[in-house]
Amino acid sequence: MKFPLIKFKASKLPVEADPRAGAKLPAFFRISLQEQMLFAKRLAILLKAGVPILSSLNMLRKQTVSKATIHVVNDLAIGVENGQFLHIRLNRFRKYFGDFAVNIIKVGEVSGTLYENLSYLAEEIKKKRELRRKLVSALIYPAFIVVATIGITIMLTVYIFPKILPVLQSFKGQLPFTTRVLIFTSHMLSTKGWLIALVLIILGAIYVWLLRTKAKFTMFMHRFLLRLPVFGNLFVAYYMADFTRTLGVLLKSNVRVVEAMDICANSATNLVYRDSLLVLAENIHKGEKISIHLENFPKIFPPIVAQMVSVGESTGTLSASLLSLAAIYENEVEETTKNLSTIIEHVLMVFMGFLVGFIAMSIITPIYSLTQNLSR
């Protein structure tokens, strides 16, 4: 699908004045990827059927269940009724829909292919949602096992072990080292558990605060995630799939490369990639090739990316090369998450078995010794 060359900057678009211009968003306002996909898909179907855009928005409002989506559709309908372009009004929700969606819709409105662009946008959001779901699913199971292990450990040491403790304390002689460690842990959790929980909550709150307010700390954590064993490669593959697909789609829609790179940078959730892409946009403006910049950062842009981009730049098929890379990395994310889930499952099960075995041995060993002494 080809579109006329659209030249525009990726900066924020102006919002024309209207009676609802200062309306506040509802509390906890959020538009999920699923809701964005359904909105774009349904609007595309109505426009393709020849329904005017204002009537389409009014029909969508009646079909929508989500309060957040209803608010967006209402606001868009007011803007269109007052003569605004859809992308200009949607710019008010750029924080939630992202630069990619706003600019793809602008291309469609300017070129007269809005319903095609909306269909394409819905498909790209669907792919992005599936990619994110695969990444999250790879992390949820390990987190669940860790929480379950910690919960079982706390239950054994705080509720069950104290009932057996008087028996162990009646044992004359030195208790095994593992039993003494368990007694100390049980005592700390029973008497100062609230204090430990309070400290952990405070540390968690400080971490979240630093992550949201301190750019240097956020940059450090984002760089640290990319350097993690096993998980680092998964994150790199995820970001590469997202970057190459976004840039490929924008270039395929004939958005100029500098503006497309700005959109990719603003869409990046990892600050390491965001800063690198912003620098890349400046370098492109100065005449530098994309592949040269990517080659200078092999730790965050794998060599295959720079090589295929170089081929695309030389042959004039950059968008096709980027979309091929996106497919490669999406498959890599899928395979990695499957293998990772299996490996982590076995490792965590072994760890959980070791921990429960340690507690059981700490309890059984002194009791066994005590019964042996009584039998004598």
C-alpha cells in the first residue's frame, strides 16, 4: 500500500479552540491497546462502508462499553463537528494513543486514504499488543513462582515452625546450624515482621519515585535491564521488533525519514533507545545514513539490523527491510519466551524444592536426634 509523500514535522499539532477545549479527563483515564485496536478497526469499517466520519463516531459511541473510549469518541465527535481534522483532535490524546497513531491518521486524512490507514493502524496495534503480551507472559510465571515460594516459606517459618519450637528447645545440646538459622529467621519474622514489611514498602516507594522523577536513575535501570543475562537479549529483541516495525510502517506510508525517526524516538519506552534515536534523527538531518549510526552502537542495535538497513538504503527498499527485520525479531521474541518459560520453570521448581527441603531438614534433623537419645 503506497501513499503520496507527506511532509510534516512530528512535533505536537495545534488544537483549535472549542467549548470543550479545557475539559478534564476522567480519573484514572487509560486507553488499552485492545481498546485502541477496536476503535481503529471499527471506524475503518464504517468509513469503508461510506458512512461520514461524524456519523461513524456517533455510531461508535453507541457501540462502545469502555468509559474511557466513550470519552475519546465524544471528544473527537465534537472536534469533527466544529470542523477539525480527526488527527488534530486526536492530538489531545497523544499521550495515550502515541505519535505513531496520530501521524498515521494524519497521512490518511491528507492523502484521502483514511479508512485504509485506520485498518493498517489496527493491524499494527494488534501486532504490538501480541508482542507485549508475549514479553509479559514470560515474566509473569517466574514472578508467580517466586511469590508462591516466599509465601510458603513465611507460612512455614511464622505459623507452623513456632508450634514445633518448644520441642526443639527441649533438646539438650547444640542444635544443627540449619535449625539455628531457621529459629533466627522465624524469630525475626514473628517479632519484627511488620518492621521488615514497612522497610520493604518504603524502599519500593523510593524506587518508584526515583524511576519516575530522576532521569539518570531511570536511564541506569533501563541500561541495566538490557545487560541482564538471558533477559537482556529478550528485551533487545522486543525493542528491535517494535522499532523496526514502527519505522518500517511510517516509511511505507511515505513519512519523511527524519520525522519518522522522531516518532520512533518518542514512542520508545526505554530511555537508552530514545536518546539514541533522537541523536540518530539529528544525524540523518545532517546527511548521515541510518546504518552508520546503528553500527556505532552494536550493544543495543545488533549487527544484523545495521546490515539489513544498509542493504535497504542501498537498494531503496528500506521499509521492506525494516518490516522483514520486525518479523524476524517478533519470531525471536516468541521462541525466546517459550524457551525461557520452560527453563525458568525448572530452575524455580528446583529452588523451591531446595528451600522447602531446607526447612523440612531443619525441623526433622533435631527431632530425629532427640528420638534417638530417648531410645537410648
